[in-house]
Amino acid sequence: MMRTLIGIVLGLAILGFVTGIAAIMLIFLHQDWADALLWVFGFVMIFAGLLVVTMRDIIRCGLAMIVCFGALAGIYVILGAPLIAAAQVIVYIGAISVLILFAIMLTQTKDAPSRLVFQSQAIPAAIASATTTAMITDAIAATDWHEATERVRVATDALSTVLFNQYVLPFEIVSVMLLAAVIGGVFLAKREPGGPS
């Protein structure tokens, strides 16, 4: 009971912090709603991503992954790419995440041992993360942001015409590969413990 109460209070504190930053951006810094929503969606995406890799209950990890994908779709809408946002929702939330949750439910165990939460690869992963963060920060600092004064809007009909005319073969190859992954996942999940490997 106490652990649940602490989790609720911590969640409300984080929600208040994020909402407070968005309110400061709107009221005092005179930024528009798109900037405030970009901050909120970015924070939700990073927080949900951290939950995916740190929680022990794998069902909750899958649900946090769905929240992460949803926040990324919101960022795509704000940045002016509604077709990519719709594909994010349909493909990743509607198909991949549900497939992963079904594959988890088909297997026997739900809880991972605590040693799997922070594996022995934590130090190399931390080094790779720090290197990637440094490279992204350097790229952001080196970019002249004054040249991009307004957001670039991609017309959905133009993007879909290019996708389904010029790139129809790679699109179909990816769909066949996803189908093969689904069949392989179901086969591996339903294999008998003492059967052939």
C-alpha cells in the first residue's frame, strides 16, 4: 500500500513539474502551444523509454513502450508530418506493440529476474550512450538554427505518391519480413519444452 502511494505521489510530482515547465514556456517566455507540447511529448517519450528498460514486469514494459510510441507520434504531428504519425500509430502501436504483448503472453514467465534489469553490459551501454549523446549535442550546437525560421510541412498526398510509386517494392519486402517475424515468433512461443530445437 505504501509503495503504491509513493508511486502515485512521485507520478503526480513529475506531472506537475512537466506541466509547470510548459506553463512557464507559454506564459513567461511567450512561446506557442507547439513548443510547449513538444516539451511535454519529449519528456513523456524519454520517461516512458526509461520505464521500458528499467521495469521488471515485462507486460508493463510493453505498455510503457506503447506510451513511448504514442508520444513520438505526437512529436511527428507537431513537426508537420501527419502521415508519419499515422504510420507510427498504425504500425508500431497497433501492430508491433500488440504483437510483442501477445508474444509475451504466450510465453510462460512474466517477471524477469532482478539480474536482468541491469545486466553485465551496463558499462559498455553507458559508454555508448554517452558517446551518442555527445555526438548529438555537438550536431545540435553546430547547426545554424536561424536558417530554419518555420516548420517544413510535408504534404501527405505527395509523400504517399512517392512511397507507393517509387518505393513500392521495398514497402512490400518489409511487409513480408514482418509477416515472417510474426510466424517465427508464434512458432518459437508454441514450441514444446522437450521437443526438437
